Amino acid sequence: MKFLLYLLLALVVIPFQTTLLHYFSIFGVRPDLGLVAACLVGFLGGELDGLILGLLLGCFQDMLSAGDLWINVVTKGGGGFLAGLAGRHMAHITPAVLTAGLAIISGLSSAVFLYSMNPASLDEIWMGVRSTVLVQAGFDALVGAGLYLLFRQRWSDDRMVTEGAL
Amino acid sequence: MAISRSTYGTRRLAIVLFACLLVALFLLPSQSQRLLQYVGGPLGQILSVPLAAFSSVDRGISDTWNAYLALQNVHEENRQLHRDIELLKGQNNQLRESVAATQRYETLLNFKQQSPSQTLAAQVIGRDATNWYGGVILNKGESDGVRAEMGVVTPAGVVGRIVKTNSTSSVVLLVTDPNNAIAGVVQRTRDEGIVEGTSHGRARLKYIPLLSRVQAGDRVVTSGLTGTFPRGLAIGGLTQVEKSEGDLFQSAEIEPEVDLSKLDEVLIITAPYEDADSAQKLLQEIRGDRKKS
């Protein structure tokens, strides 16, 4: 059931990302909704959920991107998994912690992309960091925090129920 | 106790799963890519449904926005005219929008008829799913005969080449992406080079012979020496030529002919030349040109 829900989420998030998200771009950079979704689910649902959703989102994203077929699978899967690990070791997830965590994971994910582009010089690396990595990390963190604040009540209830069930 | 064991087991399963995936991807890259491609086939078909729906929403938004902008212009015109023709002006504007669209399709059709290549019209339905690649998504895929490495053009010039396909859609790597490389030739001097994208959203003609007299303003076209594009399609104009001391080649920055931020309809070159005879004829022409020069 949960897998179907994640499949549905991926089927909405990725087409939205490729078709409509350019209306919300800043300096030509769009938030990576796939990564944000995988991290949020990882933070709140655990590493297995984050990993599964991340892999699914990454697989879809790779199909609609000009890059290699592995890159989104690894970064989104890894992001969801890392977020799950981080979330499991925190008693209380606050928006500030979530924002910082998302920014770090987004930065790491972008670093993998930058590395895969084989930048020829330090200038190119610096330009990639300045023009995309930092903007993307900030944007992802803000979007993630916004979504968390929007659905906080529901998510905290779910978390309590899950913890209670365990 | 049972609770923590189950949590531990889940975590361990997740770690093992992810580690297996990473090992497979790094040790057996081609096999794992093939597996992902295989898995991607049916997933692509599922994905095509919401993609088409979101794309039509996107088209609706941009049409409304364009109509709004056009209406603003009409409104300014109407201020100078009588109030009673305002409504007619609005209608006229809508008609003009349709005419513009028809003209666009007509240009595309004319180009298709004049082109020596076999082409397939496609619509741009989305942009690359990440911020790292200059790519667009087309609504034609393997079921329409589209394959990787096919060239994509508009009547204005070269757009890019197909790098990925699934049954219903395909991904085009734009000519301005640093990972793209197209064989080009300077129209005036006939010097050949490789056109690569830059990180600034432009393109660069590399490996121009050192003694070449290329200059800003020269136009670059496809050389036709690789299988993707026929000869003579516009790529762009040179804006700046760079020649550094000690370098074996010159390079030059290119302003692409096509406005890649406003792509709506494109043509996919399914076969660069209509038949083998015309390909042979063109090859002989190229050889003749080379002997002359």
C-alpha cells in the first residue's frame, strides 16, 4: 500500500518538476522536488521509506533527464536514506534542523552531479558551486521547510502513531 | 526487544539494498545501465500519462499568459481607437494568435518539404528533470521510430540531439550543453571544428586550424560528416574568436541560431538523407569541395 502511495507521489512530482516548475525558478535554478520529497519521507518515515521513494523518484527523473541513468537513482536514493538515518537519531525534528539537513543533503547531491560533469578547471567547479549548488541547496531547504510547516500537524501525528505502534 | 530488533533489521536491509545498488552501478556500469533501461520501459509508459496531463496544463498557462500579453498590446492600440470596436479587436487578436500558430506550422512544413532529410515533427513537453543538463523532453519516443543520437532541428537551425528515449517520449541534449559535441564548419572559410556547449548557455567552436581566418560574424553550419545531421544546417554565428599563444588550435564562441528558451515544435531527423543515393552524391560533393580548397 505504502509502495503504491510512493509510486503515485513519484508520478505526480516528476512530471510537475519537468513541466511546470520552471515558473518557480530562481536564477534559472528550480528546486529539486524529487530530492525534497525523498528527504522529507526519509526524515519522517525512516531510512527504508526514504530509500524506496528516493530510488523510485530517481528512476523516473533519470528517464526524463539527459544525464546518465544512474545519477538520480543514487543521489535521490542516498538522500532519502541519509535523511532517514538522521531522522532516526533525532528526538525532535524542528523546521530549523530540517532546513539545515535538507541543505546539506542537497549540497552533497549537487556535488555528485558536479563531479559527474567532469569540470575541466577550478574555475568551472567554482562557477558550478556558485551558480547552481548553493542556490539549489538553499531553494531545496526552503521548499522542504515550507512543506514541513504546511503539513507539520499531520506528519507529527503520523510520527507519534508510528512510534506508538512500534 | 522485538521492536528494536525489527527496526535494526529494516535499517540493515536498507543499507544492504543500497550498498548492492552502488556496487552494481560502479562495478558493472553497462549491465546495470541496461537493467535500468529495461526497467525504465514500462515505467516510461506509466509516466507518460501524468507527463502529458501536466504538459497540457503548462501549455494552457503559457497560452493564457501569451494571450494576456497580446491583449495588453491590443488594449494600448484600442485606447487610440473607438470604444465600440474593442470587442472586435479582441476577437481579431485571438485570430491573429491562430494565424501566427498556423504560420509557425507552415514554416515547419516548408522546411520539412525542402529538407533532404526524413524528419518527424514533435512537441516540446517539458524540460530536463535536473538543473544540471540543458535538455528538453519531446512527445515522440521509440514507438514513433525515434532513436538515440538522432538530430533535432527547427527551421532556424540545430537544436541538439536525442540522448535518451522511452516508448512515448525522448530527451534532447541541447547544443548549448557542455556534454554535447556536433561537427561544424565555418560557412565562409570552410574550416571544420567541433561545436561544444559552454557552462554559460552558449556554444563554442573548437579545434579551428591555427592559420584559419575566421572572424566574428562568420556563420557556422553542420558539416554533415557525422551521421546525426545533414550538411549545411545553421548552428549559429561566431561572436568572439580566441587565439592563445602556444595553442595548436583557435576556438570561437557561438551565439546559437535557435532561441533555445522558447522551443515549441521541433523536427527530429530520423534519417539525415532521404536515400542512399543522395547521401552518396553529397559525400562526393564534399570530397569535391575539399579537393578544390
